[in-house]
Amino acid sequence: MTKSYITVAYLGPPSSYTHQAALLRFNPDEYLLKPQTSIADVFKAVQLGIVDYGVVPFENSTHGSVIPTLELLADREHQLYRNFVCDEAYLDIHHCLLGHRNHSSSVSQTSVTVPAADPQTNDHHILPPVTPSLDFQHIRHVYSHPQALGQCDDFLSKYLKGSQRHEVSSTSKAAEIVAQDEEGTSAAISSEVAAKTQGLDILARSVEDRDDNTTRFLVLRNRTDRSRDHEASSVVAENEVRYWKTLVSFTLDQRSSGTLVDVLKVLERWHLTCTSINSRPSWNAPWHYVHFVELGGRMEQDPEKLVDRARLDLAKVTQDWRCLGSWRSRANIRR
């Protein structure tokens, strides 16, 4: 008898960082993981019910928000409204420079690892040391996801200043491209897992600008299928509600003064912590924005109903108010 798997879409190809994050939340023995070409494809698969869950990158501790994900959450054309955030995952990101060693060079080809931060200065923002053991002169092109390129800007500016940077859909896609380069003049910012998958040499390890580099990923489900929400129906104790997060979006009336301040006052009134604020153009008018606010608290099954009560007050001072998800925080559960 064929086993029926619950399906999970993620930004691929296999071995991408999103794939690794998906494995933190979904055991491959119990779930069927399906790689997607783009973040938009993940949203569409969840929206149409093609998969049960989706995993997308949301923000990086070094380089900030993942703009394509925010754009899709904005859903200006109301085509992705069934996507609902139900979980998250944190993944420590340690990038490698992958490629082909320059065997024609007389320079010794030993990969370098960036040293850890000096515990005396607590300086995490460090550059790789100058070393004569590396030869990157044959590299003319560097491929990676825009986020990864930004997270490794110091390294690239120091050692590969003359190389052209190319943005691609994911770090694992970058490794795929470099693996097909017969001339060996390309390199990828990607993972050690991708190096093994594509048979590439690791030219340098830990090339990220900060050694505490971490990316947060969101888990999506179809909001009409509540059976897929692990904890939607569970009532939590009052002291556990603070471990939950809720993501909302809204626009503001530009003709009124102090409207964003009014939003913060509502959160203060109901003792809700605002953990992040992001904005994207609304397309309604120039300089008009969709605001995303992440706050501490649970939308449903909260004994005190703090978020639900705040929602009523927020509706009075905002426009186009939407709840995009509510989930248990994984911030202190690092793997």
C-alpha cells in the first residue's frame, strides 16, 4: 500500500538553505518535500492547495528582510490571501565560496576558514585574514542569492573585487550554475551541503561578514485548512502566550497626522510587544505603504484575548487591516 505523505513546498533546489530549514520542521520520513523555483511558486502552491505547507526565507540577522517574501505577503492583487504563517525556523548561515581550484596556479590551494570573533573585543564583524595560500585570480563571476551576496560583501570586496556578481534565485541554484562551468572561472556563495551535492571544491569557508549570521524562515499553510495548524485549537496558559508571535499588515491614511504613533499606542494599551516593523509600497499612490508589524501574542485561544482586543482598536486607526499569521516563537529553540 502506497504511503500518503503530507507535502511541503520550499525554495529549492535541494540543499538550499530553505531546504535545510524545512528539514528542521518537517521529518522527510513523514513529509514529502517539494523544491520550487521561486518564493512566489511556494506561495502559489499553498494558495492553490497543491501542497499542505510552504517554507520561505523571511529575514536575515545581517542583511535584513527578504524583500520578495514581503512583496508576496503584501498581496496587492489579492491572489495569495489564503497563505497563513503557522510556524518558523531559525538556521545559522555559514557561507562557503564554492568553485573549481585553479590547478594551473603555483600558489598552494588550501581553503581558508574565517576565524571566530575575538572574545576580548566581542567583535563579530570581521574580515578574513590576508593569506597567500589562496588564488582567486581565475574567478571572473560569482553567483548567489542577493541576500547571500549582501551577507558576504566584505569578503567579496576584499578578495574578489574584480569579479562580476550575478544574482540568482537561491544559493543552491548558484552552485548548480558553477558546477556546469567547464572553464572553471565561476564561483558560488553557497553551503557545504551544496558543495557535496554538486561536486564542487570549497575554496573558502565562513565567508559571511558576521559569525552570528542567522536567517529566519516562515512556515505557511492554507488558512482555509485549519487541520494543518499544529496548535490552532490548543488553549495555552497565560504565561505561555508571550512565547507566541502574530504578524499583521495594514495601510494608513496619509491625510491624518500621527497614525503610526496611534498604532503603537494601541499595542502599548494592550501590553503587546512590537518586535519588528517593515514597509513596502502599497501601489495605491506614490509614497503610500503597506506596513507589517510583528507583535508578541496569540491571535486565537489566548485566555486574555489581548491580540483580539487590540485588533478591534487597530481597525479604527488603520486601513486594510489583515492578520497574516500567528505561531509559537522558535527564537530560543536554536538548532
